[in-house]
Amino acid sequence: MAPFINIVAMLWSLVIIISVCSPRVIINALSLNHYEKTCPSVEDVVAKVVKDAISKDRTVPAAVLRLHFHDCFIRGCDGSVLLESRGGNNAERDGPPNISLHAFYVIEGAKKAVEDVCPGVVSCADILALAARDVVVQKDGRTSKASETTQLPAPTFNISQLQKSFSKRGLSMDDLVALSGGHTLGFSHCSSFQNRIQNFNSTHEVDPSMHPSFAASLKSICPPNTKAKNAGISMDPFSSTTFDNTYYKLILQKKALFSSDQALLATPKTKKLVEKFASSKKAFHTAFANSMIKMSNINGGQEIRKDCRFIN
């Protein structure tokens, strides 16, 4: 399979969701060539930085995708997750759910490269989206608060909590199941699934919805009170760097990592979608592309930052 940046490009043609701003109105429209005149080389510049980063670190694809998701879910896709804490403000990137986010350097490097050729034109939000090959044109946010990261869906959420979290952002149950497929990439620390393999409840030590052999393997990797900083497992142990539909197959095999993953079987509608995506990679890719574009239309930006880490 090709690097992630090419995979996503394959999923949907280059669509830029633009915010055309006037003093009184903001109009959302679709454009295939928003930067054609102002920064025609932006895609190539960002793609080169991302490709170079992936060649050195295979965890970059999942990290960039996660950065984009965590950015959009708070104040919209405004690049606020890239801001560093300053003064008395504790920024989003330092909120508990975001402590394990990484690959900020990829976006910062891409921004620097873009500024060299097109100063003051392309927002950090767009560069982050471009890096995930889901291209969104809008302004960068000026507000980033760690306290707001509690709005992110937790790996312990049940289906009702997941539905509520997504619906608040105008995302449907279909979007929930499709976007959860992003878990086919990346790595999870033990803390995100420890609740399922130790002291699950008063009746069961281990979550009974988890396959016994899978639970046993996780317990060996994450023993009680482990202090190993990087202890954990790939989200999809079989194809952790390939954007495929194995994630859904694992759910049906009771080998999903998070409670929120297994929860997708809790309703007939979501279970049917899991089965559909497990049997058809094409169906998953199409749904994922559509849902990512839909999520990327959540916006709230205010400026184009010169440095993604700080407001102007």
C-alpha cells in the first residue's frame, strides 16, 4: 500500500472547502483550485515535507490523522491543536487526551516551507488538513484551551456517549462508524484500554466482550501498575501502517482495543455498518472520505498564523 498521503488522495479528488469572508457574511463553497493563483505550489510543498517525514518515521500517518481529528472536534478545524501553551493559558495540546499527540514538527516544518514560497497566505489549519490529504481552506483559530479537550470522545465511551459527542458536531452515526476506522492506523498506550483487561467490573476481571486470547495477550503487554512509558500496542497489530478495513474485521472478532470500538456493535445500525466495512474496503474508503470532508467543514478560525505554535 502506498504512503498514507497517497492513499487518502486516492479516496477523494482534491476538494477544498473554502470560507469566503466578507464583512457581513461567510459563505461556504467548494473549490478545486483555491490556491491556484496565491500559492500554486502549496500541495507539492506540503506533500514533500510529509513524504520525507514518513520515510523516517512510519508513525507519522496515524499521528497526522489524529492531529486533524483532535483539532476539528474542539473548536472546528482551525489549527488550534497546534498552539503551544503560553502565559496563563494551558493549550489544547497539553490537555489530558492530547498528551500523546505527536508529529507537530511535521506541520511546523510544512508551514515553514510554505511560508518560504507563499508568506502569509496558507493557514496552519489548511496545512494540517493538506498533510492528511483532506484539504480545508479556512482561517486559523486564536483560542486553544486544554480544558476543552474533555469534549473529545474517550476510548471508554459507550454507544450513547459516542452518539451524543458526534451529534453535537453535526456528525451522524454513519460518520461515527466511518471515522472510527481511523483506528486502523497508530499506536495506543496501555492506559487507553486498561479498563477492559483489569478490574472490569464486580463480576468480571476482563471485559467479557473481548476475545479471551486477545485479552490475555494485552495483559502480558500491559501488566498491572506498569510504569513503562511506551508500553502499549498497535491499534491494528496486523496492518498498523496500512489504511485498510482490518479494524472492522477485528471488531467482529472481538479483538477491538477500546470499549468505544466494541461499542459499535451495540446497535443494529452501527453493527450493520461495521459488517459492511469489514466486507468491503472500497465501501469503507468512500464513507471515510465523505465523513472526513464533512468533519472538516466544522470551522471557527480567525486568522492566518505566521507560526503554527503561536497566535499572531
